[in-house]
Amino acid sequence: MALLEVTDLRREYVLGDVTVHALRGVTLSIEQGSFVSIVGSSGSGKSTLMNILGLLDRPSSGRYVLNGEDVSTIDPDRRARLRNQKIGFVFQNFNLLPRTSAVEQVELPMLYDPRSPAAAARHERALKLLQAVGLGERAHHTPSQLSGGQQQRVAIARSLVNEPELLLADEPTGNLDSRTSVDVMELLQTLNREQGITIILITHEPDIAAYSQRVVTVKDGRVLSDTPVTDQRDAKAEAARLRAEPEDDEPAPPAPAKEAVAP
Ligand code: ADP
Ligand code: MG
């Protein structure tokens, strides 16, 4: 079943007397439980598309059906409610609040959800999610006390707290080194495989798109190609291999003592 369907989606930005055509008619259907990446060079319209799919923005024209409901024209309140309850977001720059502990960051989206449990239960749920992303020990650390990879894990835990059906990740590994990127992709693949969360991953890196099942390439606001990934990368296996290898920055074994050179 399609979780979402967009038809002839267009988005123009009007800047004075210049109109930027960011999306020029995108038609796309994304199945429930799938892991799709959207790739394309900078300026091709990826973030504009994600903002519309994530109900953060509205198209200038075209239709968007989410879970069978036409959301193209719903009012802002309903849009905000659907967004909060159905969609989780992960961004390149993590979007965490400074001077706020990991556990408080994760609790935050629950405050805006009318279905939200009482404070003690919110706290417990946030701690559980942090444990699930491997940060149980760091729950009371603030972003400045965490590495980039750890900050992105906090952001992923936060994106999951209202049990979304859809996770939208815009360049989630864009600020991470390649080793940490594998860890983050392992987490996303696990969420998709084990919890059936639909994931839309935006990236300009083909290497990262290879962890998904399907690659949609956009160019100049249009879908250029839409192809299944035949040889999907497995982040779990890669991460296990990397963990078995020594760290790059591990000190090299001591050099043999230099022999005194005769003058
Ligand atoms: P990508 O994420 O693929 O880099 P974007 O969706 O951010 O691409 O941008 C697509 C096009 O729309 C670009 O030409 C960009 O300059 C323009 N654009 C994006 N957001 C805005 C905005 N808020 N106002 C004006 N132009 C915008
Ligand atoms: Mg972008």
C-alpha cells in the first residue's frame, strides 16, 4: 500500500520579480515500510520536496495524499497535528537545543502531542529511546558534551518519540565522518527493517543512497530516474567489520629503538 502519493507537485518561490521553480511537477508514490532515497545535486529541489512531504510547507500546486488523506489543502492546525503524530525529522545539523540534556530533547516533541503521557512516563520513554540508540549512559549530557554521531543519535531518538510512520532524514550523515555515517545508517536500516518505519533519506552521496532500497534522482525540480537498488549495502555488517578494525587515530605501535648512528 502506498503510504504517500504526490502528483504533479510544484513549488515556486517568488523573490521580488524573480520566480524560482524549485519543483516542476514531481509525481511519486512511496510504499509503506520502504526505504527510499532521494538524490540530486545541490539546488535540485530535494529539501523543498522533503519540506512538503513532511508537512512543513505546502506545494504551489499539485496533490499530496498521505495515508489516504488529501493533505494538499488541509488547514495549518490539522497539518501541524499530522506532522507531530506521523512524521519524524532528522537533519544534517542535528537541530538540537544547546544547554539542554539529551533526555529533555527527546521528551520535547511529546509536549506538543495531546496523546502525550504524564511527565514521569515521558521521561521514561525518552530514556528508553536513548538506550535503544546506544546513548543510555549519556542521557544527561548536553550537545556540546557529545560527538557529532552521538548528537545525531539524540536527534534520531527525538524523531521517534511520537512513534512516527514516516521518518524524513535530510542529509543525516552530511556532517559526519564516514565511519560514524555507517553507524547512523545502521540505526536507520534497523528502524526500517525491525520496526517497519518508512524512511525517506535525502542525500547527494550515492554511497549513502546505496543503503536504501530505491533511489529517486531529482534534477532541476523533476524526477530524472527512479530505480531499485540491486545491491543494497548492509550497514550492520559493515559496522561490525569496522569495529573489528583498529581506529584510524589509534597510536601506531612504537617504532623500534633507533640504533645509534656512528658519526
Ligand atoms: P536541494 O535541497 O536539492 O539543495 P532546495 O530544495 O534547497 O535544493 O532548493 C531548490 C531551489 O529552490 C534552489 O534553486 C534554491 O535556491 C531555491 N530555494 C529553496 N528554498 C528557497 C526559499 N526559501 N526561497 C527562495 N528560493 C529557494
Ligand atoms: Mg537540501
